[in-house]
Amino acid sequence: MRRLAPLVLLLPLVAALAAGCSTSKPGGKIVAPLPTKVVGTVPKATGTAIPTQYKNGDPTAGKQVFASAGCASCHTLKDAGATGTVGPNLDDLKPPLSRTITQVLNGGAVMPPFKATLSAKKIADVAAYVVKATGGNLNG
């Protein structure tokens, strides 16, 4: 029993020293060699293609579509005086044009699709309006 006492006292000291020797901690020494040459290329980010019929929408006409299609009943959009809370707040979302068009065409969550009820021109117009009014990306 007397021989175990010094060993039991040394055990926490050994554990404390071993804990400080880890190389897996941030800032620990890296032992593997680092690469000096990268082979190949990194793929470039591709933008979402916007179909031609939905480009160059008229934001002024789109404001009227936003009101007549019932968008204001679900979405908040300051420029339209809309304070709906069912769908996302478009002022906060600032959606890019490609995302806006996709959402209007196909709907999502509780939003119905509008591809059967709005013409391509009206979809282009309302998408252009939402993007312009929110400061979203008209090219994305």
C-alpha cells in the first residue's frame, strides 16, 4: 500500500504533462509535409442562368402585378406597403432575380406556383420589381 501512494500522487502529474503534448490542438505542430504544387483546377462558380423570357422585366409594371396577384397578403415589402407575415419578408431576404423567378414559377412551402396563372411577361415584371425594390441582384 505504501508503494502505491507515490505512484497515485505521480499519476495526475503525468496526465497533466501528457495533455500538453497533443499536436491535435489549434496551434499544435503539423508533422505532415505541406503540398508545394496544386494539380488541377478549382471549378469556377457558375451563376444561375435566367431564361430569356424572364430577363428585362419592367419593375413599374411589376409593382402592379405584386398588388393584383395577391403577393402583398403574404409578404412584407416596404415599397409596396405590404406587411404580410405568411411568406418571408422580402426586404430582409433581398432575393436575386434567378431565385425570385424560380419561386414565382414553382412556389414553395405555402406559396402557390404562378406559372399557370401569370404570363411570362408578368412573372418577369414582378420579379424585376421585387429585386429592384429590395436591392437584390438583378444579374443573379
